[in-house]
Amino acid sequence: MVDLPARLPVRGATRGPGGETGRRVRVRRDVPVPMPDGVTLATDHYFPVGADRPPTILIRTPYGRGGLVGWMYGWTFARHGFQVLLQSCRGGFGSGGRLDPLADEREDGLATAEWMRRQPWYGGSFAMHGPSYLGYTQWAIAAETPDLRAMATQVTASCFRDAAYVGGAFALESTLIWTTLTAQLDGRFGGVAAFTAPWRTRRAVLSGRPPAELDLLSAGRALPFFQELLANHADPVSPYWDRRDFSASVGDVGAEVTMTGGWYDVFLPWQLKDYAAMRAAGRRPYLTIGPWYHADIRHGRAANADALAWFRAHLLGDPSGLREAPVRVYVTGAGEWRDYPDWPPPQARPRRWHLMPGSALSTGAPADSDPDRYRYDPAHPTPVVGGPVLIGDSEPRDNRRLEARRDVLVYTSGVLTEDTDVIGPVSAELYVRTSRVHADVVVRVCDVHPGGASMNVCEGVRRLTPADRGDADGVRRVEVDLWPAGHRFLRGHRIRVQVASGAYPRIARNTGTGAPLTDGAVMVASDQEVLHDPAHPSAVILPVV
């Protein structure tokens, strides 16, 4: 890809990234946009030649404005008749100030919108677009900008706290990948940071060093944001999140919103919470969920096409590109797209699959049985195979080697006599007894193929603390939210549930003491029991359509 030249060049009517032809585009590079504290943010302004104050698309990013970013966002949308403001967030790529992730996006975004309104080329309405952090910058200002008419958000959420502490457990791998990535973008690794950050992170997390030192191994220096998250800001009422959590205002957003997500994306559960908040407020967002993971290049083209149709409808008054049904999901296993009037699908019904004696899984009533037991040792934490990660291929993997471990319990159904479609939220209700009050409960659902391959479908974790009290016998009822699913278990396949106490390095190991894992910290192994009798009906709850 080649950048548009600087200094207000005019491009001819050549073909765009999708083969389309359109308007000629003028671009002005490095426009300084002033912030109230005196910092200026570098911004590129793309303008379709001959248009009279067309609607603007504002895109705010910490990942730079040149190369593929400028091509995908600036050039593409300007060719279709929109102005585009492509702005670098503070602290990088020409913008002043210090990058304090998540903290300044509201103030900087509102100041940029106010500056935009004062420009003679502004036509009175704008939209916002972008995935991941770019989507977060949209939610940061969406409830306070009445001239924001449309939003196109992809693989993102209005708050990243719960993704950083999945079920209360620190999401070690993804958090370290992202902080390593942003540290490298302006450094010597530059444009290859997206490729180097995952393997540098994997090397660090497998080193055996405590989490507080892993940023030194992955990025070569201490990373303040990583260290701040390690300081246990999991509590949603922590003052740390006052400037970083916009989930409470999602229902107040007046713009029309379309969301694109992936079944294997790290942010999907919280993206769907944003969808639910808008529906509860009486709004009608659109939702598309594909067979994609977070850094999957396949959803980029789909997201741009979705955004273009959305912006034409809500900024230019042309709804011809919109589909009729607001919800469209891809059903893995079936290999087909389905349209629904809402999420979850109204026809989905929860069905309990009970853990049974003899490692069985059944929709029947649980039988009298002894608990199943295993021992978890944080010095040798249970690993993870597949599952959502920020950068890397998160598509399903064969879990048979993991299931052969002594610290993993496995429950498998009989051979299915008919196709079983599971579409919607997935959860588990387990009755456990642990020798330590501090413990993790990891639950994973897999699709077992006739040849024996056990492919992960969705998973979840819950970190237990002394607040999770048990009964007189020490039995604790634990609810675990898994990733939502849209999957067909084909006839002849089997459904499998794994239960464990670790998923390293996806989540940080639980030391068994409640103390952080520091150099020389004590790690204590724990004995776990999973009960599955009539008084303790442990089960996974699948939404069957």
C-alpha cells in the first residue's frame, strides 16, 4: 500500500481497495488540533473533491495514520463522498503529550469535536468508525455529542475492565501483548510490532518470572499501564476506572450504532452487553457476529462494508444498503449466516447438560454419585489450548492433549442423534469444594468430532475469593459466564465440557493465597472437588435453537 502524498494532492479516479471507483480525494497531513491543556493532536483530513461540506467521519487511533490505516479508512471513505478526520491519540505518531491508555479519550475526543464544529468545511453532522481501541474512543464521547449521527464499532466495548479481569482473573497474555505492542509502535520494531508483540509476550510468560517483571522481558522496559492493571484495579468501583469506563452511558447514546464482532474475539461478551444496554434503552442497534478473532483481517473488509452502508443510511439518507434484520450471525459447524430480529435469538431456550458419574454429560437428571477430584498446582499451571487472545489466531484447536492431563476433568455426552444448534449466552453452574478459599474455576465447551478431535467452542473463568462463601460442608455454588456461542453440534458429534483451575497464560496463575505472584511469593497447590448429585446439580447451560 502507498500513502497519499502530502501537501494537498489530488488523486485521480483510480480503483479503490474493493475495486470501486469514486471521487477524487484531497488530503491535508498533520493538521494540529489543539487540546485544552495545550497539547496538539496530529490529524489527517481527507476531503472528496467537489463535495459541499459533506458529513465527516472521525477516527481516533493510537496505531498511526499512514500505510494501511490511511488506505482503509481515509482513502476508502473519502472516495465514497465523506470527509475523514484520522487523528493520532495523544502520545504517539506526531501527537503531543504522554500516552495514558484509556484515560484521556473523553476529554480529547470532545475537544476534537468542538474544534471540528468551528471549521468552515464542517457540515453539521459526523460519524465515528473503527475497531478495538478505535471503537472505545467512540463510546468515550458518544453520549455527549448531539451531532454524532452514526457509529460503526467493531470488536470493542465501552469499558475494557472486564476484559482485563475475565471473571475476576487477570487476563495476563492479552494485556501484556497490548502494552508490549503500543510500546513498540514508536520504537525500533515499528511496523512489525503486531508480529513481534505476541511472540515476545509468549517468551516472557513462559519464562517463569513473576508478572511484575514480564513487561521488562517483553518490551525491554517497565510499562506503566501494565503495572497499573497489575495493581489490582479489578474492582469496578475503583477510582482508577472513573475516567475509563463509559458503560453506564451507553443507553444515553443518541447516535445510530452498528456493531461487528467475532465469536473468538476477546471483547465479545462486553460488546454484547453494550448491545443489551442499547436495547434496554429502547434503541435498535445492528449487530453482526462472524467466525472471526480479534486481529482477524477477514472482518476488516466486512466491517468497512457494514460501516459504509450504515453511514450512507444515516448521514446521506440512502438506506438501500441496509439489510432488513438487525441481527446477523454466522453459525459455525453449520457454515451459514442467519438473520434474527434480536439478540439473543428469541427462539433460543436454555437447556441444562448435567455433569454425570463416569465422566458423562446428559440432559437427564443427575444421579447419586461421589465428587470428582483433581489437584491444581500453580507451580505447574494448567495450560490453555486455543481460545480468545488479543493478537493471534484464536480459531478452535484440538484439546485432546489438554484433556489428558490429571488436572482437567472431562464430561462427554453420547453421540448426538440430530443436529443441535447452540446460539446465545452460555453459562455454567457448578458445585465445588476447594481446599483453598482462593481458587479459579475454568469451564470450556468442546465439539467432539467422530474422529476424536475435541475442538473448543467457548470458555469462561471465575476467580473465587473468601467472599464466595460455601455451605456448612464447604460446598460453593459457582456461576461461570462463558463466551457466547453460535455453533451447530452436528449429528454424530458429541458435546464435551472441561473443568479445570487454570488456563495459563491466558489468565494469570492463581497462587492459592490471594497474594500477587511476586518474586519469591509462596504458591500453594489446592485440591478441588466437583459435585454432581441431585442436591448439587452441576451443569452447563446451552441456549438451544
